[in-house]
Amino acid sequence: MSKIRKYAAPLALFLLAFLSVFATSCGREHVHEWGPYEPFLEPTCFVAGQERSVCSCGKARYREISVSHNFVKDRLDIENRATVYVCTVCGTEQSERLTTDEAGMPIVSLDGPVSGMTSENRVPLGISYEGLESSFDASCFARIENRFSPSFPRKDYAIELEDGGEPYTVTLDGKLGEAGGFSLIANYIDSSSLRNVLSAKIYGEIAKTRDKDDKMSRLVNCGATDGYPVLVYLNGEFLGLYTLNVTEDESGLGMTGDPGEAILFANGYTDQSILRAPLSDNYEHEGIELIYTSGDDKGAAIDSFNRMINFIDVNAGFAFKHGAGGHVDVERAIDGMLFTYLTGAVDNVSKNILWVTYDGEVWIPVPHNLSGTWGLKWDGDEFISPGTVSPGHPYNELWRRFSESYFYEASQRWAELRRGPVTVENIERIARELDGMISGDVRDADAATRSEHLTADKNNVEQIISFARENIAYLDEYYGYIG
């Protein structure tokens, strides 16, 4: 064998290797063509997974898939304002900030120091409102509302919005429209949280059936409040399920500053509040509070109210019917009386009445603070029987005179209302609509903020409807209505 043939094969291999290296050094190397990433190792709740992409040459690359939980919504933690999600595989919990969509109702947050807040003393706070239709952040002044609220663990709050020291107007949800303030009502004795708004809506429907072209006809519910359920937090602490109500002050009652305008509030059971005795100079301690007067002469409003009381005291029969319209809006007063009987408003027969005048002479009673209605007593712990608050027990002197002198007119009016808004079906419709806004999670959280003695097991929409049915039947018999 020649030396040339002996070294030919090794030489050829060397030349191939050289050419390969030369080709690489000239930029003609293999370019990976990666395929799409596909699952390679499924993640678990605690171990990350992988997915892989493969080149046509067989080389693979990998990337990590994060730990994966299968979270589903488990519950609402209303107290801590959170929506809680739970992994169905391992039980791990995760929380997100509770939204109005999840809660099914607006959320109101108040922030700031509240020491020194009383029914007389306002304190500055920040307020955040997250509604279903509108939201806002603002500054406000807040005070405790309702003279009895300070004695309850949960307070009512009157909110006045302001911006840089000037009044501030916002848009509220639903039909409440523009407002520069509102009330946050705890409905503490009413664990159903339905009565206040339900009753006011019914009163509004009753009063608006009158063909009257007056200021009150143009008000929300003819002067009675209106509102909807909200969740309230103060400095991050859950206060409970409240209702946001439009205010029943001079703006809410349509006062424009005309001479003679005034609002009195009957807030106690006294001879003066049942219209049996006139007010003295010390009227603040006689169950009557002066809320507003358009002029500086507060005595003018008190004198006018006393003229009504004195007229009721000394007139009866024809004399009463002949002159009553000069002191009280008879139609509005009959509606207020029938409404109180209808709702069994045991706490509104003498107190919880706003007495309103637009001219300084004629007074209109407007129901206020309607938690103790539909059979619920003032303490929230007991119920009254249908017919307890009735024309046979008029409670105040004006209604006693109406029972004597206006029985026919009251009977006719009752028949009109029974053919209109005062039906069990209408009351049930409104009650169930309001009740449907409140979830079981919200009710459970709210129950924890109330005293155990409150009758939450009985105080519900079914009790309200049952009372309405029996009380309407009682009044039908009394007034002789046959449907």
C-alpha cells in the first residue's frame, strides 16, 4: 500500500471538519426555528409548572408556569370590607376589596376624628361614596341625628357636604337626584331595615293622589323621606346596614325663605305634642323642637302653632269643620292620620311628626322617623296587634276632632286609597323590592352589630306583609269599605 493511500481517508475527514468549521466561521450556522410553547409539566397549588418549545433540530427550551390555584368566590366578609375567594383544590383563601357590585348596594366610608360629635356639634370628616350609578369623594360636616340616637349603640348621622367651605352638591343613586346632604339612618330598632323607606314611599303614594298644586306635591314623597340601603364604614370599622335618606330639613321640605315658613318637630309624648296644651316660652322642654323659621322672629312660629292648638281645644262639630282649614291643611292631615293607622305607627301618633307651614298660618303634619311601623314597637323587641293604632284610639286631639267631625270624609278617602296605592299587593311589591337589595351576607354581618334581644328572627318582610294584610282588613271594617 502506498503512503498516499494510507493517509487519504484521515485527510478527507480532516478536510470535512475544517470546511465545517470554516463554514461556521463565515456565518452559515444553524438558526433555531422554535415551535409554540406547549404544556410540559402542569403547575399545582404549590409547585410551579413548565411549558416547552421545540426546534426542528430537536433542541428544546422551557419557561415557568406560575403556581396555580382554582379560586372561586366563597363569601363576602362585610365586616372587613372584602370579597373572599377559596381554592377548590387546596383551600387557600384570597381576598379582594369589596365593591358595590359584589355587595349589591352602595358603600359609604367616613374618615376622621369623631370625638366631640353630638346632635348639636358638627365635626369635619372625609366621605367616600361608591354607588351603583354614581360615586364621589368629598369633605363634609357630620353630626348625630335624632335626639334618641345617642342612646343606641348605632347612631344616625346627618351629613352636610362642603368643598373649600362652600356647600357641595352631588348626584345620588336612583330617583333621589341632586343633594347637598343626606342622612345615614341606622334603623337600629328595625332589624329588617325596611320600615323607614317602605313607609315613606307608601306615604308619598298616598299624598300624591291628592290633586293639589302646592310645594309639598313637588317634593320627594310629599315631604316624607326617601332612600335606599347602604353599607357604612367609619374609619375602617363596619357600622352596619343603614339607609341613605334624603334630609327632611328646610331644603328637603321645599322652603324658599318666604315669610312665615317654619318647621316644628314633635319629638316627645307631651300635652303639647298631642295638641292638648299650648307651648310656653320653655317649649324646648315640652316635646317640640323648632327646626327652621324663615325669619328671625321664632316666636311668630310658636304663636301660630299655639293658635292651631287653641282652635282644636275650643271648637267641635260644625264650628271645627268651619274653621279648621284656617289652621291646618285638612286633606293632608286626614292623609297623615290614615297613613298612621295603616302602618300601625305606634311611635308616630304624637311624636315623630314634622309640623310644616309655608305661610305661617296653615300647618301640615308630615310623618318622620318611621322605624316603629307595621306593628313594631319603639324598642324593637315586641310587636303590637293590628288595630292597636286605630281611629278608636286617636291619641292626639286633632285626630279626635277628625273622628268626630270628619268621619265621612275619612271614610271616603279610605275608599279612594283602597282603590289606589293602599293594597296588600302594592305594599308587598315595594317591601320585596327593598328586601331583595339586601343579601344574606349583608344581613348576617348587620345582625352582629345589633343587640341580641332585637327580634331579627320575626322582624322581616313576611311579618310586615302579614301585618299589612290584617291591619287593612281591620280598617276596611271600621270605615265600612267593601272592595
